[in-house]
Amino acid sequence: MKRIVLLIAIIFAFGTAMAQPKSRKNDTKKKSAPSNGMTIRAREMFPTAVGMPEDVVWRRDIYRELDLTKEANASLYYPVEPVGKEMNLFTYVFKLALFGYIPVYEYRLDGSEVFSDSSKVDIKTILDNYHIFYEMKDGKVRVDNSDIPSAEVKSYYLKESAYYDESNSTFRRKVIAFCPIMVRDDDFGGEPSKYPLFWVKYSDVSSYLSRQMIQASSTNNAAVMSIDDYFTLTRYDGKIYKTNNLLGRTLAQYCPTDEDMVKEQKKIEKELADFQKNLYGDQAKKDSLDSIAKLDPKMTKEKVKKAKTSRRSSSSSEKVKKAKTPRSSSSGGGAARVTVRRERH
């Protein structure tokens, strides 16, 4: 009987020992599973960017259109097809969405962005809607690099927020979201058509963009920077086409002509620049030290010499006056001093 009990205990202990590695393996899989499209190790190595505070005292949301044919935005366009680890912004974001690391959201007819679960778009739906060739292998969507329409994505819609953070007294501009725009030529020789594909929330993709490097200069090919730094440093250049206003109108809806559109864009840019310029006081009022510093150094030296000379001459004249002045009597009046000697009788 004792042998049977001992044998059962050994079998139970052996079964528990065999089950432990499998349990640990499952725990490891759970820990390494993507959370919002990112593993724990990746999130520790590349933490997400600090979000914009909700209780800022001043904020203005701006919508821009980035033309990738401009020099300032060309870093987001080249290379058109991946060359080794180098790839442009759309190819990188497209692969992240294809492999399920980041969600993408639908572009609505009014141009607004809604980052809710109901607004998420399946990447396969986008492939079907815009006739992008793909293959199904083992139940997964596969797209060859040559079939990714990165060459046709020649512009972006970008939403940024300019805000004043009162907690640390800083003025910042932060990218909130961006939308790639595919431009396709008309088959009948008309003007090219624009197709906004989807919205990408910047906080979802910022950790990945910090790892992808792009060229930062056309004259120095060794100068590189991450895409996240490119957006954080506001290296992009885009025209304003919309601001968040009470009427919800775009600039094109209340600017009848192109000239009015340009004037309105310059007006908004000036308002942002003036707010940042006058944030810490009126810069037109200069301190006296600033005005002195701006003088010609030679002129300043001459003024200092003249001041020293005038001080010396004034001090010497005072000494001469003191030496020439006679001593006055204690009774005053400036009269001569007379002494009377009394004689004893």
C-alpha cells in the first residue's frame, strides 16, 4: 500500500514538473504578445511620446497639406521602393498596418478624424477599394514591395496642435494624426484625382517612427534622422487648409478666390507666430542694457573715456576751489581775527 501511495506521489510530482515549462512558455507568449501592436520589450526600449495635457490654457488645432514634391517634405517620399532597411513613410506605415501592429481609421467625407473602435478600417478593405494587388498565404494578406503604391502617395493631410503648456511655460506644436493621399492620373487625360486613404493616430505609431531613419539633407547623404524627430522638430512645410472653428468650415468654404485663401493662410500663420513671440512679454520694449549692447564697440569706448575725463576734471577743480577758500572764523562773517590780551594791574 505504501509503495502504491509513493508511486502515485512520484507520478503527480513528475506531471507537475513537466507542466511547468509549458505554463512558463504560455506566460512568455502572453508577455511578448503585442499590446497595441507593440511588445513589452519594444515599449521599454522605445517609450511612447509624451501626450498633450488636457488642461492647457490655450490651444489651436491646425490642418495642413504636405506636398511631398517640396524640398522640405521630400524626406518622407524617398526612397519610393524599399532599399534594404531604408523605406519612406507610407511604406513603413503600410507594413505596420498590414501586419496588425497599428490600427488605421477611416477618412470621412467631411475630412474629420474619429479614433474610435467603430471607425477602424480593415487593411484588406483598403486593398480592395483601391485595387492594390495582394495574395493570401496561410490565411494572411501578403503584399509585395513592388505592389505597395508608395510612389502614388505624393501628399499627406496632417493635423497638429499648437498649444501653451502652463505647467512648464512652454509653447509647443505637436502632430496629432496624418492621412496619406494617393494621387492617380485620370485615364482620359484630366486632372489627377486625390484619394485620402486612412487616418493614422500619431501616438499609435510614434514609437515605431523613432526607429525608422530617413535622409535629412539633399547635399549631405550621411545626415540622417528618425521620422519621429522629423515631426517633433517640425521640419515639414505644409499649407493650412482648415482650422477647428465653431462653424466647422474649411478655408475653401469661406475664401472665394485663391488670393483670399493665401491671405487667410498668412493671417493664421502670423497669429501663431505673434502668440509665440509675445508669450513672454512685448519684445518691442527693450531693456536699456540691450540698447547699450547694440552700440558700436568703438563708440562705447569713446563714451567711457569721455566720462572718465569729465570725472577727473570735475574732481580736480573741486580740490583747487577748496585750497583757495580762506578759513572763516567761528563766529562767521569772514572778518579778521582779533585777540585782546588783558594786563594785570
